[in-house]
Amino acid sequence: MAAGNMKAVKLRIKSVQNTMQITKAMQLVAASKLRKAKEKADNSKPYFKIMRETLIDIAKGNTDFQSPYTKQVENDKWLYIVIAGDRGLAGGYNSNLFKFMESETKGRDYMVLPVGKKSVEYFQHRGVEIFTDDFAEVASISISECFGIAKLICNAYSKGKFGHVLLCYTEFVSMMTQTPRSTSLLPLADFEAEAEAEGEEKKPVRDLILYEPDSETVFNAIVPEYLAGLLYTAINVSVASELAARRTAMEAATDNAGEMIEKLSLYYNRARQASITQEITEIVAGAEGN
Amino acid sequence: MATFRLQVVSMDGLEYDGEVQQIKLRTIHGDLAILARHMNYVTAIGMGTAKVVLADGTERQAACIGGMLSMMDNHCRVIPTTWEWDEDIDVARAMDAKKRAEEKLAQSNLDKISRVKAEARLYRALVRINSAKHK
């Protein structure tokens, strides 16, 4: 075995070791951040679930179409709020979400409100119409910013810029599984359609709902509120998903690097042994020759 | 007394889930009390103290700001922006916030946006102080 080859193997081991150090560090960082994020996501889950149930119930029982938020609209433009990560190296976290988006938006006229740097980059690259890219950093979004986004959406919605609003996020199922999901936000009638698609049967409306003081005032007050709330909780859940995905991906990468180092060291030692043996043979042969 | 199921959930998590006799709170339209078998009802919540009478008759109160209330088929869901049970309220902090907001409002050269913000802060602080039983 040539000495040059051995040197190359040694360099390769070194570079894999360096990579392993990085992946290991990223894994640890993700794991420590994950603990906090998971707590936040767990607190957000009941809000998201109960809020959606409530809105589906209201949509089912609603017979009042005074408010622009409940009216059936002919406007067939969709706004997708897409929550992705700020950084890559999180396994399939971002690409799964975008793949899911693609199947969702097939054949629809849509624009997006990207949240997260990766989301902004992706849609800019694909030339999709972007509603606003002011909310690029998903990690730093606060409740008050969510209220800002909700207000923006409400204003544009009442001006007729789009007729439907949908939210795409990644559900935190467990530490090991995260799945992309979508939920309707506006108009309210979309919630009913979604519940039906999920297998709930449509019941005829028997009990009317009383809105106080009146439906328009109530909806004007609660729509921005629930938009912001659902958005904020979805962001919390997505951030936890991202960190969990990153932790898993980096754990796998670290394991792989370890394995690679083992294989390479074995190869290196064998080569070293072979070269020593060869040298001895050469010396012995030389001594005999004399 | 007849009871109904009440769920209170805010962005900080599930605050209450169980049978209650009554809930009283302040909506954007004025004070409201919900008893069992109330008709289907939706309203937006204002700012004020919410009082809940549990199934065994004990009363709890909380500072409740913003959000919505829905009563559907004897199941009441209250989804406020903030909900703090009285024992969780940090009175000293609320007092502090009140003082700061008052100082801010005392300034004469305040523009409209910061005035509205300071007023909102003052109201929130007042609701918290009034909702805390122990002062």
C-alpha cells in the first residue's frame, strides 16, 4: 500500500471527525431547545384544538351571512400561510412541508404569506406571488406580531384580495414523527367543508345561534383574535417540530459519521500493517540475498 | 343546581375543564352570566373579572381579557386572550404597570398611538388588580 493513499485516508478521517463534531453540537443544541419548545407546543395544542372545534360548531350552526367573514365568496383566490423553518439541516422538515403544499395547491390560483426564512426563499425561487415577506424569521415571532399579521390579513380579505385563507404548518405528533397539515382560517364556511371532509356528517341546522350584540360586531371582534391565536399556536407547534426533526437528523448524521470513522480507521490500520509486513519481507529478502 | 361543561383555554394552555353551575364575565356588550341549558350563543369577551361557580358551589375568579365565548348544546367554551386565576395574579407587577401607565398618560405631549397603548396597559393592570382577591 502506498504511503500517499494512507495519508488520504488519514485526512478523510480527520474531516469526518470535524463534521461529526458539528452535527453532534447541533444535535445537543436542538435537544436542549426542544425541551422548552415542546412545553410551549404542548400548552398551545389544547387552544388550537378547542378553537377549531368551536369554529367548526359555529360554522355548522351559522345561518347568518351578514358579516364578510361568513359570506360565501365567489373570489377563487387562495392565500396560504406557510410556516417553515429558518434553517436547513433538519431532515425532511422543510421539504416535506413544501411537497405537501404542492399537492394542496394543485390547480388553484394562490398566493402565499411565508413565515420562516426557508419558506421565503422557496417561494421567491419558484416565483409565487408573495403577500408579504416581513415575517421571515419564525423563531422571533411574538404574539403581538401575530396580531399584526391577523390585522393585515383581515384588511386584505375585506378588500377582496383573496377569498380563502389556509394555514400550512407541521404538526408535532411525537418526538419521532412530525407531519405537515393544513387548516382553513377564512371564511367560516370553509371550516364546515373541512369537517365534512374529515368524516363528520352534515346535520340540518335546528338551533339557531344568538350573536350578541349582533353577528357583524361579534365576527369583527373575534376573527382577528382567532387568526392571531391559531397562527401563534401553529408557529409554536411548528418550531417544536423543526427542532425535533433537526435533533433526529443530526443524531443519525452523528451515528453515521461514527460508523464511517470506524470503517476508515480499520482500513487505515490494515494498510499500515500491510505496509510494515511488506517492508519486513523486503528486508528479509534483502538479507537472504546477501 | 344543573351544571354544564365549561372549557377555558388560552394560549398558555387549558385553564379549566369540568362541570360548573355558572360563569359570569364581561363581554364587549356588558356583563353576562351563563347557566346550564343556555341557548346557543356566541359573543366576544371584553375586559373584566370572570367568576366561575363550580359544581360543588365554590366560587373562583380570574382576570379575563379578550377572545370569545361560545355556548353550543350545553357545552361552553371560553377562549380568552389572557386568563389568570386570582391566585396566579402578580399584584405587585400589576400595581407597577398601573403606576407606569398613569405616569405615561400624565405626559401632555403624547401622540395618539402611545396614548391608546398606555390606556390599554392601564386597563389591563386595573382588571388584574381588581380580580385578585388578596391585595
